[in-house]
Amino acid sequence: MSVQSLQIRLMGLDDIPAVRALEVQACAHISHAWTEDNYRSSLGSGYWMQVACEPGGAVVGVCVAMLGVDELHLLNIAVAQAWQSQGLARHFLAMLVTLCGQHHLQAIWLEVRPTNARARALYVRQGYEDVGVRKQYYPAAEGREDALVMKREVTP
């Protein structure tokens, strides 16, 4: 199957268990995955939340972003292991650029673990640049891990 065969739709409360399960499986360690409460809170806050589903309905990807005054903040993106390297994360990132255009936003911000080399490489290929570090930002298997802050300028 290809990314074009997937249905991308708004995430709802009923999707939380499936999204949480795919993220736990996709993350290097369970401490890296969002909790069900993180998803519930994001839905309650009205964040932009999309899931990608196979034709049979199985959730294989999620993307969560928060729109700001003149910027968008990518909060979470996760793709099931079977769908990694198929272009789904790239597709979500392209959707964010389109969303910025629709809302006249000038930049996309994100944080990424320095140890997540695959994600960092994807972001760099998509035009994101390192702009800073948030110390002790992420929970980790042992303690906390820094976050690299990345930014992509978006032209209207």
C-alpha cells in the first residue's frame, strides 16, 4: 500500500487507544510516547489533530499541531513501524505547510530528541533548521533528555 491509499481525517476521542498503541510501538522507549491524557488534553484544547487510517480503518499515523498568532508548533508526529519510510511523515509535514498558508502563519516550530536521528534527518530534508536547545525537556528511560528546537520559515 501507498500513502495515497490512506484516509487522513480529524482525530477524535475514539481514536486515542489506537493512536497511543501505535505510538508506544513506534517509539524507542515507552517514556517517549504521549499518554492518553496528552491526547485528550490536546483534543480539548482544539489543536489541529489528524490521523492516517488504512482502508480497513486501522490508525497508522498521527500528527498534532498548535496554531499560534503567526506560527504553528508541531507538537507530535508518530507513524506505525510498518508505515515508516513510506512518506507518511513527509505528507503530514506538507499538510502543516499548507495549513500555515491557509492561516497566514510564517513559521513552523518543533522540538526533537537529539537521539532521534531519523526524525532530525527528515526535518532537515524538509527545510527545518536548528535554532536552540531546551534543557531536560523530554522524559527519558533514565531521567530527562534535552530537545533540539527546529524552525522552518514558511512564505505566504
